[in-house]
Amino acid sequence: MKLRAITLENVRKFAGQRAELSGIGDGINLISEANETGKSTFFDALHALMFTKYNATGKEVRSLRPASGGAVRVRAQIELPEGLFTFEKSFASQQRAVVRGGDGQVIAQDDEAERWAAHLLGTGIAGPAGLLWVRQGVTGLETGVKSENAQSHETRKTLLSSVAGEIDMVTGGRRMDRVIASAQSAFDALATATGRPRANGPWAEAITEADRLGALRDGLASEVAGLRDALDRRTAVARQLADLSDAERQDARARSLAQAEEAFAQAQAHAARVEAARKDATLAALQRDAAQGALDGLLERQRSSTETAATLDAAEGAQTAAQAVLDQAQGRADAAQRHATEARRSADALRAAQARAGQHALHAELRKSLEGAQARVVEAETQRVAAERARAALAPMRVTPAVLEGIERAAQAAQRVQAGQAGASIVVHYSGAARITHDGNALPEGRHALSGPVRFDLPGIGTLDLDPGEDEAAPDQARAQSAFAAALAEADMPDLDTARAAGRTREDAERAMALAQGRLTVLAPDGLDPLRAEVARIEDELARLGTPQEADAAPADPETLAQAVRDEAQTAADLEEANAVLNGARLAHERARIGLEDATRDHAAARAAIGAQEEAAEAERSASRTLAQAQALCAERDGALDEVIAQAPDHDTIAAELARARGAVEAAQEETARLRQERSELDGRIRSKADDGLEERLEETRARAETAEARAARFAREAAALRRLLDTLAQTRGAAQEAYFGPIQAELAPLLAILHEDAALSFDPATLLPTGMQRGDTPEALTQLSGGTQEQIAVLTRLAFARLFARQGTPVPVILDDALVYSDDDRIERMFTALHRVALDQQVIVFTCRQRAFAGLGGARPQLTVAPID
Amino acid sequence: MFRFLHSSDLHLGKPFGGFDDDARGRLRAAREDVFGRLAQAARDGGAGVVLLAGDTFDQETPTPRILRHARNAMAQNADITWVLMPGNHDSLAATVLWSTLAQDRPDNLILATDPSPIALGAATVLPAPCTVRSPGRDLTETMDQPTPEGQIRVGLGHGGITDFAALGQAAPEGPRGVIAPDRAARAGLDYLGLGDWHGQIRIDARSWYSGTPEPDSFKHDVQGQALLVEIAAPGAAPRVAPVATGALHWHASLLSLTPGEDVPALIETMLPPRDRRHGTLLRLRAEGRLSVGERRALARALDASSPDFLSADVDLDGLTTLHSDADIEALDPTGGALRQAAQSLGAQAVDPDLSRGDREEARHALDLLHALAAEVAP
């Protein structure tokens, strides 16, 4: 498709006029006119012809009308492979569209004409041709309101947006966007971005409802299980009650109880009979035992009398023997007493002599001790007096060792000061012939003491006065001497030697006092008073002993004394033994006496008990007869008892049988009562559940839960499918974008290289807009580029699309209306080169007011003619 | 001669929780009104007795309202003698149920709660009530007991027979029961009326399952029926005639579809007549394959028809959508990303390396893509 001529009638400034742009050739066409010549009017009118419906009344149409009004007409001559066509539209008061062939024949009108144009332009009124229009760039003259920069930005934005829009259209992206939006909306209604059920969404609500119903169902199922258990239990209870209420079984229990009670009554009666027989037997046995006791008593008394007589005889014999033993023991004891008395007396005499000799020796020892003690008292007193005297002598002696040490230090200090003063001197060394003279004498080399100021003569120089500083040292010497004198005065000593003599005298006195004190301490460590008390104590002891006799000085013979003591012990032991024997004899004698008395008494009693001889025999015969009768009765009663016992039934068994029969009846009654109570409780529970429609509610809830779970599952499947759909759409859209951007960038690369070597554009995959340019290693955001560069990139991008369409066999004109207003001279030249490159197989129509700047563009120069409308 | 109506499995009190409130209400009402329809069917057939062979109640503890309503319904049809026998759902373990009925029993109601013979004019009914939910033994053995000479012997039992499979397609999913299928012959019965199976089945000339008078599921796909039975004399062959008693219809259809079907016409053919739809519960399952357009047409037709029904449960998950090149081209004539997305999902839907779940998910996503793209004008 190529434009060959454009004609405007009654459009804007061309009111009542026909303006025609003719001679539009292949390739570059430049319409370079001054401002206000109508270039933008041609641009806008051509755009309206192509993209505004003939019956439109919108802003674009209104902007074309001149102030004087009237119909607006736009016509274009279009060359197609099929031939030359004229496409004309009238807007405003005359609304029509016409397509004519090269012969002037009308091919289509109005809507048909619009469809013809749409087909011509590829994909409709909003088709790719729109991409190739570049409206007037930034001039600041369109509205007069916005600033230049804002206008520039808005223009570029419109341009780039249209680029993106056309890409979308080509890739089908707009429709896909709507599909994606619909799918995303459906997905968002169900799920979160992470695929989880969205809160308050239908999926989440379905899950919540399913969970709620599931929990309700489980609870009801549990209750129904309880109800079923109750029903089963109720059946079992009814069965047990029926068994318990069975008439035959009840009769059997009653019969069993009656029989047991009868057997028990009979057993009780027989037991009474056994008890009576046992009592009779017991009574007979008592009578027998009594008779036996009487006979035994009689015989016992006879035997006792005989025994007591023998016992009496024996007691009498024993008493006689005991008396003899007693007499013998008494004699032995008396003899032992005598021997013991004699032995003790002899021993006592020997022990008295021994005691007296001991006291004599003790007295002598005490005397000796007294003498020693008295001597120590005297010596101690002597030492005490000596010590007191030494202490009294020390009191006035003021030169103590400390005082003497102070005096010695002061003396030494005075001596040191004096010695220091005496040390001032000079040392003379000569290296030449000249000599120092003093009072006319040459001063030899070496040290020379200075005792006071002196003047030396220095030949050839003059005199030298030396002063050893005697006046300055005097105060130290005076202080030392003064301190020394003060120390002596303090000790009341005239000089150092006297002080030293006084110090030695004091030391001697101190040693004497220490010696006396030490001796005193040895003699009387606790003082003189205890020593004197010891003397008094010994004297008292001696007084108590009295004066000893010389005859008592000899002690007893030790062997004699020891033998006497042994004899004394032996005779005492013999006496003790004899006394023990005597006491034993006395006890035996007493026992024999008592035994005799008892035997005498017992025998008398026994004799009294049996009475006379004839009466005793008769009593024995009578008792024997009574016993025989009692024994016979007892045997008879025992036989009767054995017989009745042998006939007795098993009482314990009968009692157990009765207890069992009674227990069975009672247990049946209790079990019946318990089961009736349980049945009543079960009935109440079951009826309560029935009233509540529990099973019905469970079935209903179960079905509703299944429905809710199925619904939630459907939502889950739907969400998963939507997620998969969205992922697939995103992947394929990305791939499609890549597929379309490849050719676009391939077309763009050589165009971009004309302006910038090694430059490449980057695009935002979401907006499909150029986002930056990389030159070398430096990436730059589009917004950081200059306005001119941005503008150039926008135009080049369009040219790339134009090349792409041309290669696809649908070439459409590229129309630029002052699109390069910000490009400098160098860049605009390069843009011209780019335009020429595109124009090799593409028609490019450039409107511009920049006549000088575009002078170098070259290409065809269509003619603009304006003439009144006929 | 003895003429009676044999029915069973009323399942009063069944809640139908899977349906919406409107459908649930009508389902329950239809079930509760079945006494009147049974009574009328008996009258119309000249019968004065209705034998209910178990499962009159859906639960062992029906609500007092259900019990009272049933009692009143039977009492109101006073010209009919009702014989109620416990089934497995309302077995004798439901002591409260049966004791409540016994306490307030109308004169025309006989409770067959033990195997004792029940004299009904020329016939003696030998019931075999279910003692518990699953007795585990053939309770109909008690039908061997003698009856007065000259009496027609009618057995009433509940549960499955031992060889349901022998009945073939009549009961393809029949329960495994314990009842001897030749019980009628063994016990010398003139007729054995059975309950438990909701479909109506003839076991032999003397043994029948009556089926439920008011269906409660899509399982049997028949209208509710009862059996009108006439026995001329002991030993005579019974004359058994099904009679319609159902108020609502349960209609289950399986659509097996192939491409090229005239889907709207097929739907219209498969669905019940329009005048019946208001009382019909529909469950429709589709399987097979359809093109995108055909599937869309199917969905539109079903969307249009569903409101006609008391309830419509439509499941197209078993239907595979064929996405032809033409469909995909129509989806995106430019050959752009939409078409590529469709092709990608189509490939995923048949990718053997993917799990079955992923393949189905991809197929679903592809269907969604077509549906969403159709909503967006090209």
C-alpha cells in the first residue's frame, strides 16, 4: 500500500478551500513547509480518513471542521497491487465513505467502504497501521498549556504505548490478557496466590461447611452408636427379663425352695432329738463320775492314813539325826572361834609395833624437810633485799642505753660535719711552662687544701681569688654541735666519755638486779609467803606426831608379822566354815522338827478321817455298788445317743441347699428389679433420642456432608485447573513474546546501529515497552536518556515494526509529523539514513517545519497546492 | 379367595440430606403420603389388606411425628387392614418404636412382631419379622409351622435371598441374603411376599419382592410400585399384578456421546417428557467424547433443561472434550499465545509421563480455556 495523493476540502484552515498534496512517490517523501502551512492538518485528516468512521462525531472529527462549518472531506489516492483506488470520507454535515477504482467506479460505500479500508489496513481500524503513525513531536504549540518537557514526555509515552499495544495485538495478547484476567479472577475468588483456599471464598466456605458437617456427622454417628448400643442392650435386657419371668422357671425355683425348707425343718427336729440324748448321756456320765469319785475318795483316805503313819516314823528318825549333827557342829564352831581370837590378837600386836616404827621414821623425815625449807626462806629473803637495793640504785641513773645511743648519734653527726668542712681543696695540673703563684710562690701540681679565702697570681692573666665557702658551712656544724650538747644536757652528762661511763655503771646495776631477781625466782617461784607457809605446815605436822620414843624406832620382824597375818586369815576362814556348818545343821534340825510336827498332824487327821475300822469297810462296799449302777446307766445313755446321731441327716448340706434355693429366688427377684430399672432407663434414653430424631439427623447430615465434601473437592479441582491454566498461559505468552520480539529486535538492531554503535535495547516483558539501552558495557534506563535519544528510539522502534510488516507482505506507509524535534543536526542526519534504509521497501512520508534541518533528508518532495473549492 | 396388596420399604423418615430444601421437602411429603396411595391402590384392586414386608420406617428410632403420622394415616384408611412387619431398618430391636405403635394401635393395624400366624379371613399370614438389624439366619424357617386346614398360606419376609445373582439383570446389585429362594415351596406357601429390595422382582410364581412404593434413590430407576395379589384357593397359582404407587420419579441417565451427535436433540430424547419433569429427580452422567462446540451445546441444553426438574444432578466429568485443530484455531485465529496455550494443555492432557490426575487437570484447564475464551470476544 502506498499513498499517491491526499486531498482535503474544507478542513480547518483550508475552509472553503481544497488543499492537495500530490506527487507522493515511493520511499522518502518530505513535506517541508513553514509553520501554519497545514502540515498537521494533512496528518490529522489522513489519520481520520484511515481510522475514524465516517459517521463519527467525536473530538477528532470536530477538530477537523473549520470555524465556518460545513462538510469536511478527506480523500486519498492509494496504490495497491490490484491497482489505483480513491478512498474518500466526508465528515460532519455530510457523512459518507466511498471507495472508487482507478476508473472512478464506486467499489464500496459507507460501511462497506470502511470494511474495505479495514481489510486494506490489515486487521481493522485499530490495526497495525496505527503503529506507524508518529504524531507531531514536542513543539509546545499544540495546547499552549503544558510545559515543553511534559509535552515531550506525554508524546513519547503515547508513542511507546502504541508500540506496546500493537505488539499485543499481533501476539493476540490483548485477548489473552482478558482470558488471563478472567482465569485469574476466577482463581482469586477461590484461592490465594499460594493455592490455598481464600478466606471467605466459596472454596474455603465449602471446606468449612464440609468440616462442620463432618464434625456434626461424627458426633451424631457417635450418638447413634450409643443409641444402637442402648437398643441392643434393651433387647438383651428384655430377653433376660423374659427368661426370669418364665412361669416354669419361677415354679421350679419355688419348688426347690419349699423342698429345701422342708428338709431343713426335719433336720432341725432331728437335731433337737440328738441334743436331748446327748443331755441324758451327759447326766449319766456325771452320776457315774460322782460314784467313782466317792469310792476313790474313800480308798484315798485309807491309803493316806497308812502313808502318814510311815511319814511320822520317818520324821521322828530324821529329827533325832538332825539333833546329833547340830551338836557336833556347835562343838566345832566353838573351837574355831577360840583359834581365831588368838590369831587375831597376835597379829594386832605385831601391826602396832610396825605402826610405831613408821611414825618414828616419818618424824625424822619431816624434821629434815623443815630444815631445808627454813634455809630457803633465809636465802630468798637475802636475794629479795639485794634486788631491792639494785633497783633503788638504778632509779637515779639517767643514761639508759637508748639515751646513750642518742648521745652517740649526735656526737657522730657533729664529727661528720666537722670532717666535711675540712675537705675543700683544689687540684692543679700544668701542661705548659707557666705556673700559678701564691704570695709569689709557684703552686706545684697536685691537691691543695683550702682552709679559707686565698689569692693566686696567674702570670700573663691576672689574679685568681678562691673562697672555700667557710661561712656557708658554719650553720650545719653549729646545728650538729648544738644537738650533741643538747643530748648531753638531757642526760645531765658533761661529756661523751662521762656519759659512756654512766652507761656502763647502769648496765652493771641492771645485771646485779637481774641476778638477785633470778635467784629469788628459783628459790621462791611463787613468792616468799608460800615458802613460809610450807615451813609452818611441816612444823604443824611434827607437832601432831609428837615426840617419838627411841624404843619404837625398831620395826617388827617382817616374816613374823606375815606369818601372824596368815594365821589370822586361816583361823578366820576356819571359823566361817564352822559357822556355816553350824547354821546348816540348825536349819536341818528345824526342818526335821517341822516335818515331825506336820507328820504328826497329818497322821492325826488321817486317822480321824477314816474313822473306825468297821465303818470304813462298809463305806467302801456301799460306794462300790453305787458306782456299778452309775456305770450301767451311762452305757445305756451313750448307746442311745450314738443311735440317734447315726440317724441324723447332713445338716450343713441341707442348710446350704436351703441357702442356695433362697438365693436363687432372691437373686431372680433382685435381677428382675434391676433389669426393669435398666429397661426403664434405656427406654427413656432411647425415647429421648427418638424424640430428637437422632438417626434421621445423622442420615441427613451424612448426605449433606458428602455433598459439601464433593463441592469442596470440585472447588479444589477447579482451583488446580485454573492454576494450571494460568501457568500455561503465562508460559506461552512469554514464549510468544520472545517469538515476536526476536524479529522486531532483528529489524531494530541495524537501525539502532546507525545512531549508536554496539547499542541494544531492552524491553519490559510485561509492558512490551523499551526500558533501556545498553551501549558497550553500560546499561542505561530509558528515562535517563536525553529527550532526543528517547525520541529517536521511539521512531526507530516504529521503523523496525514497519520493516517487519513489510517483510510479512503487508507494507504500510510510515508517516511522521515533526517527530524529530529534539534531535541535533548530527543525530538527525543519522535518522535520515535510518529512514532511507526503511524506505528501500517502504513508503515514508515526513511532515516537518524544520526546513533547513530536513534539507539533507533527500527523497521526493510532494507538491502542496491550495485552491478554492469550485 | 384372598386378595391383598403387597408392599414394603416405605422408609418413612428418610431425610434426603443430599438435596436442597425444596426437593427434600417434596421427597419427604411424597413418602409420608404413600399410605393413602397404597390404600387407594388396594381399594382399586378390590383388596382389603395391605401387607408391609418390613422397613416401613427408615430408622429404629423414628421421631414421634413420623410415628404419629403413620399411625394416623393407617387409621384414616379404616377400611384397610394393615399388617406391619419389622424389617432390618426397623427391626424388633427398635423396641420403643414397636412398643409405641402397640400402645396406640388403631384397630385396623396388626403388628407382626413375632412369628405367630395371623389369621386374615381365608388366609393365614406367616410373618418372619427381623429380630435385629442383621439376624444372620433365615428367619423364614418359621414359616414351616402348620396352619388350619384349608387356609391360604401367605409368608411375609424381609431380606435378601441367597442367590440374587441367579436373577440376572433383574437385580444386578442384589444383596447377599440368607433366605432360601425356594422357601415358598419348602413351607408350602401359596405366596411369599418379601421386602428389602427396592426394585420389584419376581423370584418365582409364588415369591416376589414388591419393591418400594415410593423410590428413594436412582438405583432402580423405576416408578414406585406395589403388587396386587389374588389367590383363589390354597394351592392355586397367585395372580400378581404391579400397580403404580409412586408420586415422584427418579430418573438416572447415562449419556454415551460421540462426536457428531446432535446433542440438543439427543438430550431432548433422553430426558423425561416435560410434563413429568416437575416431579422427577434427574441424575445424568455423560461419558464418551465431544468436540468443544458440541460440549458447549450440551452444557447449554442441560442448563436450559435442569430447572424443569425437581432436582438435577449433572455430571460431565466422564466426558472427554476433543480439541480439534479447528477448535484451537477458532480459539486464537492469529496463532498467538492463546493457541499455543491450548496446544500445550492438549499435549499435557495426553502426556503418558504425567499422572492421571495431572492429565485430567490439564484437560479441565483446557476446557476452562475454551470457556473463558468464548466469553472474550475475539
